[in-house]
Amino acid sequence: MLEKKRIAILGSTGSIGTQALEVVQQYPEYFDVKLLSAHSNVDLLAEQARKYSPASVVICNETRYERLRDHLGNTSVKIYSGVNTLAEVVQSDYIDLVLVSLVGYAGLLPTINAIKGGKEIALANKETLVVAGDLVRSLSQRYQVPIYPVDSEHSAIYQCLIGEENNKLEKIYLTASGGPFRKFTREELKDVTTEQALKHPNWSMGNKITIDSASLMNKGLEVIEARWLFDLSPRQIDVIIHPQSVIHSIVQFEDGSMKAQMGLPDMKLPILYALTTPDRLKTNFERFTFENFTELTFEKPDAERFPNLFLAYESMKSGGNMPCILNAANEVAVEAFLKNKIGFLEMSDVIEQTMHKISYIRSPKLEDYMNSDEEARVLARSLISKKVHD
């Protein structure tokens, strides 16, 4: 019998956060929203707070605190501001599970603190494991805190492995849609616009993740995330392009048999499963039918056209602080592309140059990750500035 969970949703105004609230709304007997947070979207956060009556809300952009207080001053909701404050509030006694759907590096510290506070983690922020996977995994083991994956691909792997604890895993296949430019030549990719890149063929996501998906960096980050979630070596993780996005991922065992998890491309299902695992709740979600998908196809990713995926593999094989450097440079490059400062392929150039110029640390501590992140961002911005002025 599933017990009622008191949950925190970090990044509640984003794509995953808003969908999570839609899911929670359908099951009031199982979920009680206790904490909501947003970076800057005061109006939506205030609207959510009035609707779900959490104990607390946190606006990470401290300059928006006064406006949020004006919205919610006549309610019983406690109002906080700042990223560091968020990292403290997630440890509150009135929270059982923390859904981390913050974008990028911002998810790291709140996740670490939530683990130290003994909270179950539903992780939609892949960058947390990309940046500091070794540290986060060791903390989850020390505090005996489970991490439930929310990404559809990792949720698929997780589901396929249930009941297989005594069977050796040979490898996994993470599927990728290929994004909107799957058939573009390298010459065509040079002229890709921001507007084109934001039109994903299958999934509805935030801007940053949508751009990452178009460049295949999203899949590269997921490869690194899978390495830590499932304790795998780089050679045990493969990526295949699956344009229909129906098979979410596949596991292969040492006897050669394979298991896949399938379904329509809808994030509500992996969100719900992360909140209820190992139980499943009856849903009214649209069902998959084979009549609508008479052909499922697969392709190998192309390193020349989409180098970001392979830069991610390179960083994973290097280990240490290299994935942290990759992630920081990518966040800066994506921001610059969204502002039309650099071209689509130039994002890869910035990432690769940053990886080669920032000092490598084989066994970093949390402070090293934080310093590497900052150094990589400074360098990446400098490289972009140089490109803009050349």
C-alpha cells in the first residue's frame, strides 16, 4: 500500500515541474506538496503556491523576493529567497521526497543537501550526476538514500532492471530521437537558427534541454548520468538514434537477451513512477497502440555532425572534473547560442577548447567541482567573446 508522500518540487515553474504538479493534482490521496521553488518566475510560482498551499516557497533570484512577498503576503506560506537558502530548506522535517527539476549546475547543492537530510530523491536534473557523480553516488550510499531517475531513458533502464538483481548486465542502450536535424548535413548545420533548434519533433521541454537535444549533448549528459545511476563503465553504455521515441531504452544481459521499456513520449509517466516506485498507479494517460507505429527504426549517431555526444564520452572516460568542465562550457555555449552570439556548430568548438584548457583534477572534492565550474564558465565566455569580435 502506497503511503502518502510529502514532496518538494525544485524548479516547479519549468517543464518538468509543471508536469509534476499536473501529476500530483490527480492523486491528492498520495501526494502532499510541501515546498516549491523557481529561479525567477514569480507570477507562476505565486499562482502555484495559492493552488497547492505548500509550507514554503523559495525564489532563487533574490531580486524577486519582494515581488513574491507582495503576491503571497496574505497567505500562510513561508517565503524564502536564494540558492543557498533552498539548499537548506530541502532538509526540512516536513519533506519526504525531493523532485529535483532545476536546470543545469544549480541542482547540485540542493541535491547533496537533500541526500544528507535523508530525503528520497527523484532526479530530473542530469547535470547533478554529470558534474559530481562520484560524490553524489557515495553520499547516497552513505546516507542510504535512493535516487529515482525521472529522465525517460533512465527510468526505462531502471524499470527493465527490476527483478534482475541476480543477473549480470552486459550493456545498456540509451535511445535518442536524433532531434530536428537528424538528416542535416554538416554544411546545413552551420546555418541552423535558434528558432529551428527549439522545435523538437517529439518532446516538449525547456529551451536549454531542447537545444541540448538538437546537438545530442543531452544524450551525452544522459550517458554520464547512466554511468553513475547504474554503476557502469563507459564501454557498457551505447546510444542509438530512434526517431519515433517509443522505445525509451534497452538493457542487455550477459546471456544476450534484451529488455526494453516502451510507451508514448510523455514525461508524466516517468515522473509518476519516480514518485511512486516500486508501485504503479492507474492513470488516464494516452495509451500506445501498435497501429499508430507500424515501423520502429534505429540508426547510429554521427560523430562528425554531432560531436557533442562524443565529447561527453571523452569527458566520462577521463573522469575527475572533466565532465564538470564539459557541463559548464555547454551551459555557457547554449546560452550564447540562444542569444544568437554563436552558431550551432560553434557550441562544440567552445566546449572542446574549454575541456582542453582547464586544469584536470583526477580526484576532485566538492570545492574542486565548484572551482572547475567557475573557471570553465569564465574561459567559455572569453572564447565566445573572442568569436563575436573576430
